[in-house]
Amino acid sequence: MNAPEERRKEIPGRPRGLLSSWRFVGAIVVGILIYAFGWRVTEINLQKLVTGAPDVVHIVKQLMQPDLLTRDKEYQRAYADFLVPCGPVAPRQPAVSETETYLVLSHACGESGEPLSVEGFNFRPSTRGLLRWVPPTGTKRSLQYFDSDAEGHFALGIAVPDVGASEELQQIEVELRWDVGLPYPSETTRIVAEKMVQTIMLALMATTLGVFAAVPLSFLAARNLMSKYRGTMIIYFLTRGVFNVVRSIEPYIWAIIFAVWVGIGAFAGVLALGMHSIAALGKLYSEQVESIDPGPIEAIQATGANTLQTIIYGVVPQIVPPYVAFTIYRWDINVRMSTVIGFVGGGGIGFILIQWVNLLRYKQAGVAVWAIVIVVWVMDYVSSVVREKIV
Amino acid sequence: MLEIQNLTKIYEGGTLALKKVSMSVEDGEFLVIIGLSGSGKSTLLRCINRLIEPTEGRIIWDGVDVTGLKGEELRKVRRHIGMIFQQFNLVKRSSVLTNVLSGRLGYVSPWRSALGRFPKKDVEKAVSCLERVGILDQANKRADELSGGQQQRVGIARALMQDPKLILADEPVASLDPATSHSILKYLEELNRDDGVTVLCSLHFLSLARAYATRIIALKDGEVVFTGLPSQIDDARFREIYGEDAIQVEIR
């Protein structure tokens, strides 16, 4: 008879097993519902992940072969005339030579679709070439790639393309191209380097803008300095509020606004990243001011130092190293952001990257992507080393 | 000579920290203030160099009413009063040498010190102060790299830079182990005995007070409850100062 009573006494002190387990089951059900809903609205499709993979392979391949270096080209060209259809006079065949390049056709006139063999002599050995058909009017047509053999000879079988009848001469053009000299940076590399410098400078300017505005504002956003009077407390809340609002708006959105305001380009990017940096740095700085140790300040005052001396010897050493560390950290973030701020009109390397991507020029885009990877990685490393040294 | 008359301090919020405290300190004394935490020891010491503004009362030092001073005059008085703190209060990220030199700020021109240029003789003085407290080899280290005892020695060196006539020491050994505590108090004793610096030092432990004080003042709830020689504090007095439940702890 005693046992149930004792148990009832114990119960209030412990979590109620049954109820809490029902709550737990309920929470799991709600959780499953939320995830099921999420799965649906985000249109997750694992099948697509597999079936779509081949589409991306050629993009990745091209990105992995960035158009980094180039070499000067030299070429050899030779021509032969052809008539479609045959006329009263057959075109003259090219002159045979011991040393000069020349082409020999199986016949010099015919109908569209007829087979035609083209032979070449005295070309550069083992070199890639291209055979093109040059109609009297209209554009050239590339017909076939080929390689010359070790003697500089090649023989090709083609079909006369559908060029329409004409009394004027058609032309068969053969061009062999090869690289000469040492590799040197391509035009793409030059553009990327130039834009990368602009990007890093963009980040520097934005960070500088952020620092100059955030340093004075950080004091207004420090509770320990502003809590003395009601008026200063209002300023504190206002500054904090503005920081929070500005910080919660992503730099991309600022970039869209400023791209309209000052036009698309790096300046819009500077303003967009600068705006975000002011708020982000202002908050970090003000927290640093709030965590100042009053002890050393008291000690410096006790030596008979005046206010200026107290600030220089008691306050500055406490806040400058963390300020510098936060600033470098911010520059690091800004470099990373500035590489993509161009997507929305903020200038820098992102601007040309998105253009190349839209033009499907992935080999050029690859150079930009690799440049971003390297610069971000280096900045990340440098900033962590410097920050460790300072703090 | 330091004379304190009817000193009262009421903090914002109404806490009564000192109630009409009157006492005097002769030149060359090693006066120890004892009492529980919250008894007003720190407030009393900080009122003397006006780190805390007293609410009422007067502090007269060498015939000058310190309570009435402002700006330049106050700073001239402060530069002769060295202060040592429980938490050492060094600028942690600055070098030991810079911390010691900052003790000279009351003497050098503000513009020179703003640029970090101290006169050569001040740098030499800092070196000799560090030598005196035995940590010259640490001069170029950052202050927070030092151990507690070493940091407090930096604190003493900083006070020495002021050519002090009076040293206020607020619980100088409360953050240190017993052996280090003795070494720090021995430096203060040496300053007191050899250089004739008046020392006003608050301590938790009666045993330490007995070992170093020439005279003891006890505070309880902001009032002076005892003034006299160390030998005059018997068990009854001890319970009066520290409360009925207190037990004496010996620090050797």
C-alpha cells in the first residue's frame, strides 16, 4: 500500500515520462512533415543528379584546360580551282613543283555530291591541316581535318559540297597550322590579370571605406561609452540598429542598387562592399570597445597622465591590434566577395567571368576561375598568418 | 603626512562604501589596511589619488587639499603617488618596457609621449627599475607573457618610475601564491625602509599584515574599527574585524 504513494511523491520532481515521450513523438512527426514539405518545394530530384551529369562533363573538361598560355602560329596555304558543274573550259590544275607546295585534284569539275580526291605535296611533315571549300559567293565551309605524313604528303577523299551551280570558279583551300616559339600568356590571361588587380584593389578600397566610417561609428555603438545619458543611449540604439539593417542586406543587393546609382562597374562594387563592411566592421569594433579592460586605464591615470596620454597608453594598445585583425579579416572576405560582385554589375573579375560563361567560353572562364581560387587561397593564408601575429 | 578627515563615499545606486573615515598616515609608515571584501579598502585607497571622487570629507597630503584639485594640479599630485593593483593592471599587449615607461607619463611632455619618445634618461631609469625588481631580461616581452608574480613586479617598477613619496597598494598579492606574495611584499618593505617611501597597503590576510606592517588599520562596513600595532590584534579583535565565524589562516 505504501508503494504507490511513494511513487506519487517522486513524480513531480522528475520529468513525466509518458507526456514527454508523446511530445517527443509529436516533435518527430512535425519534423518529418517539415522535411517532406521542404523536399517538395525545393524540387529535390536525385535521379536528375545522375542523368544530368554527362551534360556538365564537357564544361568541367574545358574549365580544367584554361586558356592560359598561347604560342605564335605559322601556316601554309595552297589552293586549287574547281567548277560546278563542268563548263566549256576546265579550270587549270596547279603547277607541279619539286619544292613548292601544290595540290592535285582527281578532276577539276563536277556535280555537287560527287566524290573528289585531293592530294597535297611538299607540305610541312606531320602537321595538322584543314580543308575548306570557298564558293565564289558566300562563306567558306570547313570540310575536313587531316594530318600530313612524314614526307609532307596527304591524300583526302571528299564529296563536292552542295554549293549550287555557278559559272564562276570554286576554290579548294588547304591550310596547315603549327605552333612556333615559346609559350607566352594568352590574351585571356592578360585580361584576367588586369581584372584581378582591379578586383583586389576593389576589395582594398571597399575595406578602407569601411574602416574610415566604422572607426568613429564604433564608439557610438559601444554600450559602455554611451550608457551614461539618455541622449547618448538613443544614439547607441540608432547606430546599432542601422548596423544590423545594413549588415543584413547582402552585398549583392547593395551592388544592384549602386549599379543603378553610379553605373555598372568597379565603383558600384566598391560602394556595395564598402557599405556592408561599414556595418560589419562597426559591429566588431564596437564589441572590442565594449570589452576594454578598465584596469590599465585606471593605472595610467594614477601615474598623473593626462587624457590624451591615457588614451594613447591605456586605450589604443587594447583596441588597435584587434581592430587591425578584424580589418584584415574583412579584407579577406571582401576579396572573396569582390570576385563575384561583378555577377550583378559590381565590376572586377566576376564581370568578365559571367560574360564568358554566358558566351559558353569555358576555357577562358576557366582562367578566371583558377585565378579566383589562387587569389582567395593566398589571401586566406596571408590574413590568417598576419592575424595570428597581431592578436 | 597624509590626513583623511570624515571621508564619505556613496556610490551611484546608494551603496555607502565609506562612512566618515578619519585617519592619518605619518611619513615613512608601512600602514596596512585589513578588512573583509567590501569593507571599503579599495574605495579608500582610490579616493586618496582621486581615481574615485569622494562624496564628502577632505584628504590633505603634505598640506595640500587633494579633494579640491583639478586638472594639471591633480596630475602633479598623482605623479608622486604610485599605485599597485590586485590585477596588476598592465597593458597586456604592450611590452614590459613600455608598461614601465608609462609610469613616467606625468613627467614627460604629452606630445613627446604621444609619439612614444621618452627622454633617454627615462629609458635608463626604466632599465634600472626593472633591474631592481629582477626582471630586466623580460623587458622586451609582452606583458601578458609574464607570470603573475613577474607582472606585479612590472607594476612595482612602473610605480617606481614616478619617484613616489607614497605608494598605494590595493591587495597587491591577492592574485598570487604565498611564496610570490612574500617576494612582492619584500620589495615594498625594501622601498619603505631604504627609500623612505610611505606605503599604504590593503591586505586580506592578517598574517601577512603582521609580518610587514608598522601599523594596522581595520575597516568594517566602511568604518574604521581598529587602529594600532600589529601585536595588539588578539583573537577578540580578530573576530570583531572579520566576524564571529572567521578562522585565522596562516600565510608563511
